[in-house]
Amino acid sequence: MTRGMATLAVLATLAWMGLIFALSSRRTIPEPFGLASGLIAIGGHLTAYAILAILLWWAIAPMALSVPRRFVLALMGAVFYGLSDEWHQSFVPGRDASGFDLAIDALGACLGLGVVRFVSRSRCQ
């Protein structure tokens, strides 16, 4: 990975983390198409943390870690960010910290990393 690509990966990851933080600062969750807020929240957490884990995977590529170590580091980074996000939400009026949300964040991160593994295996064959 070139230095420019490595910088882009880190910046994209930080930007995505900033977006998650900004969305977590909102008092309410929008309900598009009349879908229930709980369903939107679950889908949002799954998607946000799948993308975060993929971006973390990309950002730590220059560290030249083994695939299992890179997987664990990306997963831990996403889960720890989810934990910090839940703590942040405990200070937002109308929001609260939720262990369920953290579990959904972790599941989303695993799904994102599963996609990375599937795509990388497909490209190598």
C-alpha cells in the first residue's frame, strides 16, 4: 500500500468515526418510510460498525500483521469504539447506553470482516 493510500485509509476511518459520533449525538432517530425506530437503530448499528471494521481493516494494512491478528485488531477497534459510543450516548438527552446496541455493533463488525474475508478469498482464486 502506498503512503497516500495508507493516509487515505486512516482519514476515511476517522471520518467514519466522526459520522458515528455525530449521529450518536442526536436526540432521536429518524424513521424513514414509517419503519420502527428500533428496526432503524439495529440496521444502523449493523451497517455503521460493519463499515467501521472494514475501514479499520484497511487502515491497519500497513502494519503487515498476520490475517488473524489483523482481524482481531480490526474487530477490537470497532468494538472498543462501540463501547465508547455507548458511553457517549449516556450523556445525550433522550439516549442511553445499551449493552444490546454494543452486541449489535460487534455483530456488525464481524459481518463486515466476514465480507472482507470473502472478497479477499474470491480475489485470490
